[in-house]
Amino acid sequence: MTDQVVDPDGAELSAHPAAKHRFLGRARELKELRADIERAGLDTLSGRKAPRARVLLIAGRPGSGRTRLAEELVRQLADRYPDGVLRARLSEPGGTPVPVGQTARDLLAALGLPAPAGAAEEDLAAALRAALAGRRTLLLLDDAAGAEQVDALLPDAPDCLVVAVSQGPLTGIADVRPCTLGGLDTKSALELLTGYTGSVRVTVDPRSAESLVEVCQGHPAALVLAGGWLAARPQAAVSDLAKRLHTDSESGTDATPLSRVFRLVHEQLPAPAARLLRLLCLAPAGLADPHTASALAGCSVDAARTTLDDLVALGLLRAVSSPLPQYEVPGCLHPLLRALAESQERPAELQLARARMLERTVRLLQSCRAITETDSPQAREKLSGMPPALRFPTPRAAADWLRIRRPALLAATRLAVADGELDTLARRLMSQLVRALAAHVGTQAAAADLYGVHGLVLDVAERRGLPREKAAALLNLGDLDAQTGRTREALARYRAALDAGREANDPYATGRAMESVGGAYQELGDHDRAADWFGRALADRLARGEHPEAARLYGRIGTAHTYAGRYGEALRNWRAALAGYRRSGDVAASARALSEIARVQEYAGRPAESLRTCQEAVEWARRAEDARLQAAVQLRLADTLDRLGDPTAARLHRAAAERMLGEEPPEGQKGQDQAVNACEIRTACSED
């Protein structure tokens, strides 16, 4: 939510602090909108029950106060909808439509309902409609780019109400009740102006004030800028501004009232502030913080924040209500800023400003991630080498920054590839965002955002014919599918990644894809195919002389054969894995391999051999100095001793394992904890 102020009809701009925080005007429009809720629709007149929610449309130019009017209507109606109010913005300030799937996901989250991370847009929209069925909910869909966005989200529930805000009609949606906004009435417009200038200047020269309202055509955003200009110049008379704007309007240009007032305000800004304002058209999602502004303008962070606050006071920016300083470029000013930037800044300067901003974002993300790695000397050294302004005081502060700036960070990734290229800066930005999200949020919780980031890479790679990048994106997306339980979708992506890796002649991508295909088949319970694909990946690793990786793949093949009940093949492959680990000097992996060999021997009905192998595994685990691994192997040894009829020795090994894990469970919980520890065995000993 933003700090919207005096918007008599909702000027969609932050007003001067002197302005009153109240809604002005639009009484007729509110009355008509409320009446339209009860008015019979076409379905009712034809004797059919309305199958979907009624849609009230508030249409008008950006800056006409359409959002503020919609909010006032929702405030007045909220008590009639006991299941609550849902809000969504369907376009970014620059006009880019927000994907329907993202909006549906956010609305489901607002309802407290889960949404599968990799679900298709149609599935998410259907889930939202199903969630709203039987509810009496009020939806405010702001800044709709077209009827398709609204139609996809429209509840199949006649007891719900949708208030949509758009620049034009929503053709294609049945029985929409439109309300088209013009300018404010003179009385309300004068009240808005007075909120900025104070009553004296309007009272002593009412005709000039009315003339100013007339030349602004009652347009709320134009009046907000005019009021901000006058508020910043206490000695200026209202007539001064009215005359300037009248002269400009008589010059024969086809400029709108808003563009005329904006041009005047911009021209009288100090040069550094005017340049920073123009460059804010590059701010991702129209959201800027002092770091963004500092990087765009090439000035200090403190200077950028001072300028941003000055622009808020003039009504040129909106201060976002947030624990961190953050500002929003109003949607009605975004095209004007973009046009000014393109006309007054050289293309190379705009490109450089964009690169500075993205580079600053990369460094902030690096700092955000590095503060979670305080155990790493390399991370501590990197942090100490960063400028103080880029450092976060605590991991909590870094996590808060990441959460608050998330919409802008995701929009920055879209901006980085907007020209259809995957340059070094774009790659670094996406990589650091993925790592920061994983560090602070976790891969599972951040899966929806990660799908979007990797999907951007895939889209560019496919359009530009970049098979190596396509393979990498497909592998990352496949991993997300696998982690979120979409194993069949993961399998399809891994196969596509294999094709792309072969096309790119990328041995890493092909080997990784073959192994991932095997892992997907194993997850699906097709152990024969899993072993086959692991074998292909193994042959690839051996051909390149990658012996440690080959040892790990021998283990994966052994696991697949174990699950399939082919214990002889399983033993052969686990012994090959053990030999590889010993050659490479990996003591811990050798202990895990011995533990797995013991497990297979036990399954094969050879308990005496299993006991000897377990004892050898205990010795190797002791050499590895890994307490958790030692405990896991001790527990496996205890289970084997139980099966061999030696419960006393089994208890000793189980007690030793519990001491290693620092767990002394109460007597009543021992059975449960032993089951948990048995699971730990399988986890610890199957990691390779």
C-alpha cells in the first residue's frame, strides 16, 4: 500500500504534507456505481441466474483519480462482503501487464491457500475461481490492461463483486457496468488546490484559482502537480501559474493538461533533480530506493534520498509505506518521464545508467547472501571489502531488504533481458538473485519466483537460439519440478535439456541431464530405466576421466539395483564405488559405501558378511571424524546385530550412536527415536 493523500477523486500521486487526507468529490459517480450493484442484469431479465460476479468498471486516463475512487467505493461496500476484500494491480507503472498466473498466485496467498509452484497460468486461475466459489468477496482489480486479464480472474460466484479499473472499456465481458471519469467539479478541484496552497492564496484571488482549475480541466494529477509547484513557492500567486499555463495552452500544441503542468514543473527543477527524475523511468516496476536512484544518477546515496524526498513533496513521486525508504513512480507520469529521457539523454547515457543500476543490484544481492555465510572466511573477506553503504548490519536486515525489494528485484531480471540478450550482467544478476533467495527464503518457499527467473532465461535462449543456455535453464527448471513433487514434468525438462546439451556439444549439460533423467525414473519407481540412464552418465564421466564423479554414479546404479532386488549387481556397483572413493582419498564417502554394501548383503541374506562390512564401515567413519556419519553406521551395525540375535551388543552400539548425536531420549521415546535414527542411517549412507 502507498501513502496516497489528498486525492479528491484520487490523484494517484502523493500530495504535499499540507494536504488533507480525505476523499473529495465524485458523489455522483459513487451513487451511480452503488446503484449498478443492485440493478438487474441481462441474465436476470432473461430469467437465468447470473453465473458470474458482477463487474463495475471505473474507466479513465491515468491520473484521473480512478484508483482512489475505486478504493473509496470498496471502503463503503466492504461491510457487505463478509469474506473480505482482495486487491491486485494488473499492470506495472510502465504499462507492462502483470501475468495472470502471478496475480492468481498472489490472491490465493492472500486467501491463505497454497498454490503449486510450477502450476500453469490456467490452473492457477481455475484454482482461484474454485476458492472464491460460495464466498461473498469483493475484488479490486486495479490498472487492468485489457479484458482478458479481468475475465481470467472473474469468480464464478454471483455473490462476489469485482471493481475493475482500466483506461478503456472491457470489451468481451458480459454485463459490465462502466463509469467513465472526467475532471473534478470546480468546488472539489479548489478544495484539492487549497490543500497545497493554503486557503489565503485561493481566497484572495478566486478567479485565478478557478482559471487554474479550468486550464487543468479539473484533472486531479495535473492539479496535484500545480499545487505542489505553488506549495514550493510561497511567494508565488495562483495567477502566476494560471497565466503560464494559459499561455502554454494557447500555443496550439495538443499537450494534455497533465503534460503541460509536468513540463513546467520539470523545467524549474534543479538540473541534478530533473535528471534523476527522468532516469527514474528505468526503475524496475516503477519502484526506486535511494540505492537505485544513486546508481541511476551517479550520485551518493544520501544525495539521492534527499532528492527523492524533494520530488515527493512536489507530487512527482509517491512515498511507499515501508520499513525501508522506497518510492514509486506514478503510472500517469511514467510515459512522460520516458519521453523526456529519450529526448534529453543520449542513448549511451541511458544504457550506462541502466548498467550502473543493475550492477548496484548485483552487489547488494551479493552482500545480502554473503552475510548468511559468516562461517566462510571467503564470504567474510568479500563482505569486508564492500563499501559500508552496501553492507547489511545483520542477516535479518538483509532478509527484510530482500522481502521488501522482491517485486523490484524480479522486475530487474526482466529489465536485464528486455533487449533479448543474456549478457554477463544479466547472468550475474539472475545468479545472485537465485542464491540470495535460496539463502534467506529456501528453494521450496522461493520456488515460484525461481520458476520465473529460470523461465526468463529459457525464453531468451529459445528466441536467440542459444542451446547451452537453454540446457542450463531446463536443468534448473527440472530441478525445481523435482523438488516440488512434479516428477513427470521434471523428466520431460531433463530430456529436453539433454537434447539442448547435445546440440551445444556441452559435456557437462549432457552428463548432468542423463543423471537427472535417471534420478527422475528412480523417483517414479522405474528402477531398470534409472539404472540404464545412470549407466549412460557413468560412461560419459569415465570417458572424460572424471573418476570421483564416476564413483558417485556407481553408487547411484547400486541403489537402483538394490531397489529392483538385483543384489548381485548392486554389490558389484557399490564395490566399484568404494574402490573409486578409496583411490580419490574420500574417507567419508568410503564409509558410506561400506555401509550400503552391508545393507545390500543383509538384504541378500548374508548377515555374517553384513556384520563384518558394518564393522569396517564403523572404522572408516571414525577416520572421517564425522559424528553424524559415525552414529548412522553404528545404528546400522546395531540393527544387524539385532538380526543376528545379539541384542546386548546392539544396545551398546545404539547407545554409542545416541551419545554421538547428543541425544539421550527418555525411556518412553526410545522406540520412536530409534526409528528416526534408522531413517538417518538411510539418509547419511545414501548421500552418494
